[in-house]
Amino acid sequence: MKTTTLQKTRKVTTETGDPLSQLRPVKQAGAFLLMLFATLFFALFMSSCDDDAKEEEDIRPESLELIVANDFEAMYGQTVKLDASQTYDKLEAPIEFHWEALSFPGDHFLEEYLQGVHQSAATFQPYDVGEFSFRITASTEYESQTAMLRVSVDAEVVELAGNLNDLKETWVPTTPPGMVDYRITGGISLNNSEIDVAPGVIIEMTQNTFINVNQDSYLAAVGTEDAPIVIRGTEALRGYWHSIRFVSMTTKNRLEYVHISDGGNNRNNDRGMITLGNEGRLHMERCTLSNAQMAALELGILTGNPNQHLTHIANVYKNNQRPVFARPDAFHFLDAESDYLGNDTDAIDANGAYGSTPDAEVSWQALNVPYQAERITVGQKLTIEAGAHLTMAQGSYLKAIEGQLHIEGTAENPVVIEGEHDGGATWLGIELTTLGNSIQHLQIKNAGSGSLRSGRPKANMVISGGLNLDHVHFMDGDGYGYYKTIDANIVAGENITATNLNGQITNFWVL
């Protein structure tokens, strides 16, 4: 028996519109629509962003507000503030600042004159008078703005006169270098006042003015080598102004690196441009004193006092009538490092004053000018150092009646003591009555003009005490070289010589 299997089949033909073929165009259309939608969405989004950007672009050019202070005037010596601190951005964008100098007096503007160049408010130190122009630039990420600020700088000369009472201040430069800062228009007296003067200050003294530093006050003018203090006359004439007188005992009185000129006009008891009076004290170091009438420095010629004190280090005296007036009891203040040459009279002049050396051990150093001395009595111990040179006024003497005299010359640098005027015996000589005296390497000239003590013969030296004597040369004198009393104790070397001595070198006692 034959079995037949029925098999159902499905025939797909293109002629009759196959379902797959009908679906493809639909998918393509959907993709196109999706793409179109995406494109429209992107276009709308970008259009919105462009609108936002355009809106921001429209706002940004006006969002930064640069606000700068108005042009103004300032004084030399003050710190000047350049202010743009009110500047702001409407959209709070970060702001950067930059200050720069565009025009200024002179031909240079140093970087350190302007501080805070990248801050909204800078500071400026004027170095001169005149107009300064600055430019400020303010910048954000989006824009920059600039503005100008002009500062007109002037200077003030401070004028002073009369009594300055209960004043404690520092005088600082008020004008550019080379210009006068303080002008003394009348005599000044400091009373219970403390004045410090800063480096570089220039003080101008008008005619016949002065400064008194009284007992309860001090004046400390301390400059530097590069910035000395200047005290000068309105006119560069000798004696145009009087003096600066120190009578206070304080150790705070100081003159260091000060150039002082044009004073020295005689005033009351002052004979110098710088004067110590009463119990005055002063530290004076590396100063230059010039163009003074009378003397540049005076040490108690008419107002001497044993309590006066001067520390004197490496000062220079030029073109004065004389460098120093000083009593013999102040000679020990003067130092060999100072320069006293280059004046009309190159000498430390006692101006006829005489007296005792201090009741303390003191030394007279070898200066580059002689001590021009009068009658001198040794107080305790006086040492005259090698190379020192004394010229003695007519009829004057050097006596150790209570103190000791030590003359310490050397073969290369003997001590020289001679008459102020040449031509024979013009001064009396040296008298020693105490023990412990010593004279080595001395040239003594023009002594023996008269008797050192009544009843004694004329002699260059009279010794009734103790003396070690060696390498002494007597020149152009009268009487004995040295006359010893019967009770004198002298140890004399063999190097005692004489030239043009109108008498014997010594007398001899036969026991």
C-alpha cells in the first residue's frame, strides 16, 4: 500500500509584495527622522549656546571697572600710596594688576622705588621733586583696561629758631640729596631736648646763628661715609655763623661723619666753630671741619673745666684760621690719627691759656702739627710720646712740681720742644722737683731765657728731684743745659750734647 505525505510549503515571490521588502523603507524613514530630529536638536542647542555666548560677550567688555585715585600732590620723604583698590569685575572674574612708571624727574627710575607692582595698591618712595606719571593695567581673562595717575612731589625746608623745649625727635631728610633740609634762622637753645640727626641731612646756618646744647639735652648727628651730615653757612664765608656749643655732660652728644663749615664767629666765650664749655662732653669721630674763623674746634679756652671730656677720632681740619684752640689741660684729647694740616696756622693753639694737666695720667700724642703751648704744670703724670712737637710761647715753662714728666722720644722720632720764635733763648725751660721723672731722646731749643726759680741760675732744665736723662740735645739756649741742685738724683747717660748753648751743659757738685 502506497503512503503519500503531504508537505506544506510557503513560496515567497517579489511580484506579490513580500513583507520583508515592505518593512525596509519604514526603517529607513525612521532613521532619517531620527537623524533629522537629532540635527534639529543639536542646532537648537548650539543656537542656545551661541545666544548665551553672545549675551556673555555683550556683557564682558563692561564687566571690568578700573577705579584709580585722582591725581594728587605729595611731600618728599613720605611714602606715597598709588591706589586702585576699588577696581572690581561685575562677574567677579579674577583681576591681575600691574603698575609701571612712565615719566619721572631725571633719567632713571630704580625698581626699588616702586613696591607692590602687582597689587591693587602700590607704594612709591619719591627720590626727587617734580611730577611722576604711573600707568596701572587691570586685566581679567577676558579683557584689560589701563589708567594714568600723576603725583606731583614737593619738598619742605624746616626752619628753626629760638628755644626748643621738651623736644624729642629725629631730623630726617625732607628734600632730595644736595638740598637743604633744615634752616636755622635764629639762635637755638636745646632745653630738656633730645635731637638725633639722620644720615644725609643738610642743615643751613644763617648769619650769626648758633646752637646751644644745654645741660639737660643732647645733640647726636651721626652720618655715614656714604651719607655724611652737612652743617654749613648760607654763604661759604669764614665766621658766617657762630658755633655749636656743648655744655651738657651726657655721653649721647655725638658728631660722626659730619661736614661742618663757615662758622667760628666769636660769640661770648666761644672761640671755635665747635666748642666745649663748662662740663661739656662730646664724641667726635671722622668729621671734616673747614672754613672756620678763629678755630674749628675750641676746648675750654675761657670756660675750661676739669670735667670736660672729648673723644676725638680721625677728624680732618682744612682751610681754617687754625684747627684747634685748646688749653694745655685738654691736649691729651687729641689723637694722632686726625689731620690738622692745611690751615692758616697749623698748630694746636693754647691762645695764651695756661694751667695744670689733669689730676690723672695723660699722654700727648705725636700730631702732624705742633702744640703751641703756654705755662704748663703737670698734675699727676704727663707722658709726651715719640715724635711730639711743642712750641713754647715767650716766657713760658713746663714744670713737674707735684706730678711726673715722662718724655719718651726715640732715635727715629725724638720729642722736640722749642721756642715759638727762633733766634736765641725765648722761653724759660723745664723744672722737675719730684722723683720718678724720665727724659729720653729730647731736642730742647731756645730755652733758658730767664730763671725758672728765684735764686737759681738760668738753665734749660732745673732738677731738684729724680730724673733718668739720656739722649738729650740742647740747642740755641742760654745758661746751663741742665742745672741740678745738691739733693737732685740724676742718672744721666753719655749722650747729652749741645749746639750754640751759651753756657755749660751741666754744673758739677763736688762732695
